[in-house]
Amino acid sequence: MIFRIGTRGSDLARWQARHVADLLQRAHPQLDVQLVIINTRGDQIINQPLPQIGGKGLFTQALENALYHGEIDCAVHSLKDLPTENPDGIQLGAIPPRGAVADVLVSLAGYTMDTLPKNAIVGTSSLRRAAQIKCLRPDISIQDIRGNVPTRLQKAADYDAIVLAQAGLERLNLTRHITQILTDLVPAPGQGALGVQCREDDTFLSAIDDPITRLTVTAERDFLKALGGGCAVPVGALSTIDGDTLRLHGRINSVDGTQQIDVFGQCAVSQVANLAQLLATQAIQQGGKALLG
């Protein structure tokens, strides 16, 4: 049986697709898995800040279109790039076990967030990262940086530091470049996890779904959804599970980093949707809606 996995063409996207292929072949040894490389608008337009050209959805639309029209059997995404609503006819068929969730600092000079010089230049294309960094260090100048992970590492010499996802560097065996794990930053909802989309009538992917990962990232994405925000707004969320208890931390920043709202809560794992809605309501009551514009 031939099974076609759609993916972007970057090194990281190919790693993620091959990882899903390996998981599927272990679960279904009869599979003949083929990778189908699809070029997205987000890959084509690399000289403009992401929020100005439509946000992270530009990385997912072409894959979803190919899936909808039967050109591929599933599409592999970084879950943090995937909008909280699936298009008609498409479902999130599998969320495999999650990788590292943190953001990291990469500085060729060996700077940490505390030792970066005054008015240092930090590169990131993420409004969330930029806003949280400005909150920690208002003097820092944020400049946009685009491109895949190796490209951004090559550009690191043009900045005092750049910020990347720890999971991407781990998956490409590039952790030697990490200067500091930024534990003060709340990651994007779903960061470190993969989202595998398929058509609504397909149950084939259920064998590689990880229930704990699905539960935690669903809590984070439900928080974002309840705020009415997309994946390009300055919202962070992180969920953990301890026994039968799920804990959720949500954060909203103003784009300039001058204001920050943190909300915390916990619940039984069966009440996740209610907790996400409750924390979003608390954040909105504290002025969160205005921060999101």
C-alpha cells in the first residue's frame, strides 16, 4: 500500500515527515511510504516579516489543498504553525509524542539574555518571542529574521543573538549552537509537537497518536482559540500533566512588550476545555483583548 506524506521542503520539515513515516511503518509494516514535497507561499516569500504577509497559515494552506484534492494522504506540520480550526473535510489525525518545548538563544559571542549588551540586536520573526524578550529587556532591538533553521544560523553573525525553537535544533543535530535555554519565555501553543492532518473519514493515523501530547497541546490551542487569536499573535501557552491533573499557563503580551498578562490554572484531565476557556476569560478580563488588538 502506497501512502503519500505531504511536507514542505526544508531540512526540518523533511526530518519531521520522515519521523512520521518511521512511526507509521512501525505501526503498519506493509506501508510503502512516499514523501511529496510541496512548496508553500511562506517558503516563497522570505524577504518580508511573516505577520505582514499573512502569518504562519502561509506554510499550511498549500499542504491542506493537496490533501483535500487527494494528491497526498496526510500532511505533516509543526503544530505551532497550524491554525486552531481545520478546513472542512480535514482533521488532525495524529499528534505524535512531543519534543522539547522551549525557545533558545543562539549567540556567536556567547551572550545570554542577561549579558546581552545594552541595545543589542536580536533576530526573530515571531511576535510572541519579540514581545516577551522586550518585556524582559526593553532596551533590546528586535529585527526580523526569516528562512529555515540552517539559513537563520548562517545569518546569526548579523545579530547579537537570534531566537529559535529548541526542538528544531535537536531534530537537526544542531544543539551545539544553543547558548541558553530561555525558560522565562512561554512557548507557542503546541510548540515542539507535530500535527498530522488527514481527511475526515481517515482513521489510519490513530496508531501513531499520543494521547498525553494531544491532551496538553489541545489545552494550549484551546486557550489560543478562546482568545480569538491566531498563531501569529503574541500568545504563549504551556500545559503539563501530573497524574490526573493538568496544569495550564497562558500568557499574552502587548506587541511592544510593555504589558504582560499571565494566567494559571489546573483541573482534572477530563475538564481541559473548561480550563482553557476559564483562563482565556480571566486574561480578557485583565485587558488581554486590547493587547491582541
